[in-house]
Amino acid sequence: MSDSRDMTIVPLPATIMGRKAMTADTALYRLILENSEKDRFDFNPGQFIQLSVPSGGEVPITLAGPPLLQNSFELCVRRVGHVTEMLHHLLPPDRVWVRGPFGNGFPLREWTGRNILLIAGGLGIAPLRSLLYTLLMHRGDFGEITLMYGARETSAILFKDELVELSGRRDMHLFLTVDFAKEESLGGLTCNTGLLPTLLKGVNFSSTGTVAAVCGPPALYKCLLEELQELGIPAELIYLSLERRMKCGIGLCCHCAVGDLFCCSDGPVFRYSQLKGISGAI
Amino acid sequence: MTRNLLKHDSISDFLEILATWGKLHGPVLTDDGVTAFRPLGPGIDLLLDYNRTLVPPKKYLLPPRDAVLFFAPNEGYRQPAAAVPETILVGLHPCDLQGIAYLDKAFMGDRIDPLYRARRTALTLIGLSCEPDEYCFCDDLSVTETHGCDLFMRRSPDGFHLRSNTPKGKAILDSLTPILAEGEPLPADSRTCDMAAEIRQASDRGETFGESELWGEFAGLCLSCGACSLCCPTCYCFDIREYGALNGETAMRLREWDNCLFKDHGEVAGGFNFRKNRQERFQYRFQHKYLGFGPTRGIVSCVGCGRCRVVCPVGIDLLELFKEIEDER
């Protein structure tokens, strides 16, 4: 492959196929690579891309949908900086540019036969949504699947329609909680009040042979990790997807080091046992 | 006896012949009194006896601001045409050669950076022996003298003994033969430094000095000016910025020198900062310099040039960490 077609170096054009507003500042985008017969876009859940909006620049965004979605892919983007601000002004069929995918993703092959506990806080639902749909696509390969999802308030819960559907499935468990709100019914969804660690304590699930995948803000990790270990999930089986500002995505720019690991090329998914003892990791 | 001796009175002929191989650059004393790598030419004196330049030669491979991509609506993003002129960099000390060898590992290792490679391929390195001053702590020089450059000039009482290490160096040496005198080939210089040995051992044990009280002292003094990284021959971390043109359509993406001592280095979207305080940023720099991460994991990238110790406006010296350990013994 010549440099000019190397998708890790030169961004390729992608068309916005769909945009769905999720909350006031967050939307789900569905993109398709142009000329995609040549560049079949495949990835592992947990990987990320670098999204370019011309004149704005580039930002790392996690892949939020299942892989091989007819060669398109989904991104759940919150408007928090100047590039994402520019993205939020675009509509189908506008164009953006994409490099990637980058990073390792979740090691699904190692999880065969295990129970899987997914814990998402806030926008951390994005990579775990990709993971969840991939697990459900290969449902028979795994044991119990549980998703616990916490948001600040009911209006900040992302993917509400999908959560309603998921809550009706008999082959997985879904628990929702919000930090601040009265317990209320939410369009067919039952939602608890309180923080995720409290929810975790109150829910019965089998922790034997269970793998936990966690993604959320740093504050979530701090209180949740001890709790998970107390419930019997060892640090080697707790997987975290870390956030850093990866500028290059290929282990060069040196912005995203965690100890001697790079979040972009060694991660962004790490076992908690890899991160223990690294100051500033979480 | 071989013809490898460049006598002092042949230096101008030497430079004239070198200039036929490419644009000549070397250390000069600038009008503002700074030692710097600059283009050489008539009336500009090459310094063959100098301590160190302020800015290391990394600027030839990684310019402070470098256009990596251009955007136009009908063309998308494309890389700049890489037309790099042949450049001969003469008068590099072994520490700077070692710095370039390290950058080669980072940018031309498993993953090749096309811009870096274009510049590196067009660069001929001519090394020069040196005498350490009180700021230097470089390690054994023989490796860089024999592998790290195309041609090496070792000072002797009669002039400079030249040694070629690469086919390019050999071709240049051959072209210089008419102006060279006969001299004994000298064995590669070997110099040992206790400080460098101490650093290597500490790195091998993965020493982070996590408990040291010096971190707090450093953080209290540091002005976050970033001079230590800027003048470091192996600090290469970069930011990527995009600049839209006034026509509102085209844009240019630049790779710019960044600095891990700056506050925004560890910041993520929304303002959360993983290295909010100076101590965390210092420790990040230490990790990169002495322990490495990613593809450079396990490689000490401090080459002992002493620049950071010279330029720090408040006299911070990371070597005190290593000295503290030594003192405890």
C-alpha cells in the first residue's frame, strides 16, 4: 500500500449517512467510507478512529457500533471541543475524513464461555455499545451478559430506544441508574437512583468466571474497581477503556503514555492488573 | 599509513569539497552570541571547537513546525511532495549523533514516518570529537564514532583524523583524498562516565524514584517554561494542529514541537487533565527520558549532552535523582 492510501497516515473521505441527536450535546453519526470496496473497514470493539473536520483538525473518537455494519460505522460524539463543535454543524450527506482504526480493542476471543459484565458511565457507553452488539452477534459463545449503565440524570441517558429493546431481551440483563433523579419510569425503562458502585452492590450476578469491561470517567474507575474485586472479579479480568488525547494514534506523538504503555497503540483497552501501580493511570 | 589526516590549514578546502555533496550546515556563533547549527558559506566560520549548540540538530529532521497534510475540497487530504535538498551536517558531537540514532529508532523503526525518512535520507552526518565540560555526562563514544555517522573527524595535534563508516562516507572521504595528508588511523575513542553508568543501571532496574522528595522540590521551582525539552536532542513529542486558510476552503495540518511540561499536554476533551500538576509532568518526562514508553520502551534517551542543565532558568537538574541514590550508598 502506498503512503497516500495508508489510512493510518492520510485521512480518507467518509460520508455522513445518518445523524441522530441523543441529547442536547451528543449525537450518533453513521459514516460510510467513500470508495469503500477497496478499503473494507473492519475493526474490533474498543478501537478508535481519528476523525477530521477540515480546518478544524482531528480528534480521536471511539467506534460505537458493531463491526461490519455493511461497511459503515457509528460514532457517538459529544460536543466538547472545537472539532466536535464543527462536526455538530454537519448533516447528511456532508463529508468528514477518517484515519484508523487504531488501538487494540477488547480481546473477545479470550472471553469465550465467560460471563460478561459491562459497566458504562456517561459517554463510556459508546465503546461498550459496540462491544455489546458484537457479543450479541455471537451470543452462543458467551455466558451471562449484563450491562450496567449509569448517567448523571435521565435526560443524559444515551440510546434510550435501544435500551428499551435491550431490556426486553431474555438473553441479557440490563440495569440503569442515574445520579440525580427521582426513581421514575422512563418510556418503558426502569431506572435506579444512585451511583454505579451502589447499583453493583445491589444486583445479583454471577461473579465466577466473569469478565468485566468498564468505561467511564476517571471518577467512576476509582470507586468501582475496588468494588468489582471485592465481588470476586480479579484485576486480570477487569478491562478498562482509557481516555487520553491521542494526537497521532500510532505511538509517536507521546501524549497518551500511561506508565510505559501507550494508550493509542498498547491500549486503549487495558487489564486493570496492567495499570495497578502506575501513578496517574486512572 | 593512510591518507586520512585533515590538517588545520586544509579546512577551507575540506569545506569546499564537502559543499559539492550538498548544502553545508554546521555549528556557528550567531550575531546574538548563540551557538547554533546554521547554513555555512563565505564569511561564516564553522566552529570546530565548541561545547554545544542551544538547539540540537533534531530541527533538521523534525522542524519546529512541519506541514504534514494539505487539504483542498476536491483533493481531500494529501501529503506534501517530499523534495528535500541534500544536506551535509558537519561538526556533530557524539551525543548529538546518538540523539539522531534514537530519533531514527522512533521514526524509522517498526513504523516509518515518510517525512522523517525523506529528510533523514537526504542528510549526511559528519561527526566531530569533543571534550566534555562540567555539564556533559555522555557515555562511551566509540559506538557513535564508528556507527552513528557517515564520516567522523577526530581531533589530533596535527588536525583531524577522518574515518568513514558508510558507503556515502567512504565516497566523500575518497573525494577528499587530494587534500589529506598521511596519518596513523586512530582507534575509536572510549571514554567512560560514572553518571552515565549510574543512569543505565537505574533504568535497567526500572527505577522511578517515586519516593524521592526531590520531585516536590523540582515542582516547586519549575516555571513550566519547557526549555529542557525544547533543547533536548531526543525530545520529539509533537502536537498536531490544523489551520484553515482565509478562503474558508483549504487547510494545512502542521506537526509542531510540543512539550510535556506544558499544562495542556495531558488534557483531554472537556478539560480533564491527567497531568495537572508539575510533579506529574516532571515524572512523565522522566519516564520518557530514562525508561521509555511505547516503541522506545527500555531505551534510555538521555544522551548526556548537558543542554537541559545549562538552560534551566531555575537550575533544576534531573540528575540529582540519580546522585541521591549514589549518595545513599
